Amino acid sequence: MEFAVFYQLPCAVDQIPAARIQDTIAQCQLADELGFGAAWLAELHFNPRFSVMSAPMMIGAAVAQITKRIRIGNAVNLLPLHQPVRLAEEAATLDVLSNGRAIFGVGRGSMPTHFQGYGIDQEEGRGRFLEALDVVLGLWEQEDFTYEGKYYQAHGQCVTPRPIQQPRPPVYVAANSADTFGIVGSLGHNILVAPTIVTKEGALAGLASYRAELAENGHDSANVKVNVNVPMHVAETECEAKAGFTKTVDNYLETLRDIGRARGVSKGTSRADTLTAEIVMDEFAAVGTPDQVSAKLEQLKDIYGPQEFMCWFNIGGMLPHELVKSSMKLFAKEVMPNFR
């Protein structure tokens, strides 16, 4: 089992964005020292309380310069918002800066404000996503790549620099809707799954579709990885762990509810309306002492069959930097060895 760290980077009104970013970079450096396999950086826009990580590739470049081993990925690049030729250049440059440690994580995106802010019709999201992925991978795998799509074109360009990893960095696709799981399987890529977002039932049904499409399209399941996102907090006592996690997850859930209210009742019930801190802890998170967290991860491993866990140590951004570091250290010392 491999373990990674994940950062969405919410910023409360009494927090400073620059400090939150610097704390994230420092925690990625610590994760490298502790033996975590990857650091995943989200891409979100226009809502600082939800995230101030609008340019994760730049933060990834900073992480690359102060780490030696840890892989650096985006969870995820929102492909419909990007010009794919430019994105291919930037992701390849990150691979060069990290000496071959970049991971290309991609997704379609679902927030209307993102599409509105970039002047893109959200109805075009799936088409743009699939074309952009074709363009980026084609530019990496062919030196004289030509592509004629509805939204994007390439005319024999050769991007530079080339990725160090050949033929390309590993590709992971986030699946947050039922139809996406099957698409990812048919394409034969690694998959990112967040049961907290899609529900346990949605994740299980989706993974069944993903694995069926892998087999139907001739892809060997041994060559791809399932990565499951798990909100996480580890402490010396159960009481301490639950108190810290409740504070941070409550902020996350309330932010989601605010986003849902802003969209209006016509858009339906927010996923966060069905969740509480207790439900998240019981069903989706690993919170408690090292022994309790180990036991919970064993349960989640049996349920979803992943090869990687993405540890979300500060889901709502409300835990102080030193407390997050303490949780990471305790996890690395007393939980990770149980899965090797």
C-alpha cells in the first residue's frame, strides 16, 4: 500500500493565503522526509474559503525544489479550463524540475463558477476534457503531433522541454460522477476516487464499472492503480483526534453548504446537507489513535481494493500547522509500517 498527502488549501477569513501556501509547501517537504509517496495539489478557483490553490503547478514547482523523492501531482488539473498545449508544456516542465517525479492528475470539474469565471460553457465540459487529454498525451508521445478537434487543434508542434518520464508521466483521472468511472476504465488510466464526495455506494458502483471497462477494453488491471482519498487525523488519544477533526471538517462542510445555497434551490440538495462530522468520521475518514486509524484503513482497503490512499490531513484547513505536522509524523511512525 502506498500513501500520499492531499491539499485543497482552504483559507478562513482570519487566515493569510501566503501563510497557508507556505505551510503546505513545508508539509510537502515533511511528507518527503517521512516517506509518503506523493503530494497531490488541487486546482480550485474564486472561493478562498474553499481553496486558495488556483495555480497548483507553481506550488508543485516550489515543492520540487525542496524535496528529493516524493512524487508531485495535481488532483486535479481541471482540463476544460486549460489550453492543452500550454498545459502540456507546464506539466512537462514540472517533470523536468522534479527530475521525473510529476504525476498528471486530471478531471472535468463540476463547479459552475469555475466555468463562468473562465468564460466556458459547462455543457462543453466533457468534450473539452476528452479532447484536451488527447492533445496533452499526444504532444508528449509524438514529436510531430497533429490534432483536429472541435475545441482544440495541434499542427505538428513539438513541445519543449519533453517530460523526463517516457513516454509520459503517469496519468490519473478523478471520477466524481457515475459515467466518468467507465470512461476512465475504457481509457486504461489510473483513477482517483473520493468516497466522501461520491458516497460509498457511488464509489463501489463506479469502481465496478471502472474495472469492467478495463477488462472489456483489454487493459491489465495490474498496470493501473486505484487511489482513494481519506480524510485523516491522528493523535495520541481518541478524544484529541476527534476534537481536532470535528473542528476542521465542520468548516469544510459549512463551506460546501454555502456553495450549495449560492447555487440556489433549483440546483438540488448539496451533498454536504446529508453529512455531519460524525458521519464523515464513521464512514469516510480515519480518525483516532494510530491503532484506530490502522484498523479503519484496513476496513477501507477491504471495501474499495485500492493500491494507494490519499491522506487528507486538514480537510477544512482549521488545524494549526504544528498540529498537522504532529498528525503526519504519528501516522508515518505508527500507521504506515503496518501496511508494508
